[in-house]
Amino acid sequence: MKNKKWIISLALAVVILGVVIACDLVSKSVAERNLEQLGNSANFIPGFINFILVYNNGGGFNIFAGNVIFLVIFSVVVISLLTFFFALMLKKHKENASITLGVAYGFIFGGFFGNLFDRLAFGHVRDFINFQFMKFPVFNVADICLCVGTLLLIIYLIFIYGKEGKKKDKNKRGENG
């Protein structure tokens, strides 16, 4: 029986995508509802983290603020490119696809779609998590998942993808030699 890791990788991406979107949208809704009643701010761990309701009509770090149409188009282009790259990687490494790749893409796609939903539905992204101990933009669950997925993708590209190529070359040389 052939190795079906690519199916597991794809299934993990889809499941994680769904879980991330659900967690993101539910957390934003709960935060928005509760923080509006509390005056838009609540201390969680004083001096470390608090929740503050912020409507971000820009991208990360509020870049391109007010350009919702551009941000939606940019998101669709990036998601399309990432989808193409993911499909290409699964096809190229069908026999030994990496679970890490599926997990990474699940987090990335989930984060993208969570924030894209907000942009399309409300014209802004609902952010609510704030680090008090350092100057950092307010963020949300989708932003966290985008960062985790990107980090996993970088780990995959640096530590796994290169080894898969070397292993494939070594196997080909062994078959031909």
C-alpha cells in the first residue's frame, strides 16, 4: 500500500483551518460583546496582558489603514498563491508529504480567513489582546495562528523540505547505480 501521508497532511490542514476560524470568530464575538459592557477594556493579568477592543481597518500594524478593498484583494492573492504552493508541495512529495506542512497551512489559512471574514463582514478586524509589558499592536486569535503557521512553514522549509529533496536524490541514485 502506498504512503498516504499527503491525505493526512491535507486533512489536517482542513481540520485546523476550521478549528482556527471557529475559535477566532467566537473569541472575537465574545470579546466584543463583553468588552463593550466593560468600557472596551479589562485587565486580565495586570501589568502583563489585558483585553482592549480595537477595530483595525488596516492590515498588520495598521498598514494600509482604510483600504479595505485593497486588503481583501491582497488577501485573496496571497491565499491563492499559498494554495498553489501547498498543492504543488503535496503533489511533489506525495509519497512522503510532511504533516508539518499541513499543520502550517491549516494555521495560516485559518488566520487569513478569520481576519478576511471580519474585513468583509464589518469593514475592519476586531482585535482585543494587548501586551501591557511591551509596546506591541493589539491582536487576535487569527493573528496568533498566522504567526504560528508562518513559523511552522519556515521550520518546514529550512529543516524538512531540504532533507526530503536530498533523500529523494539519494534514493534515485541508489536505484540507478
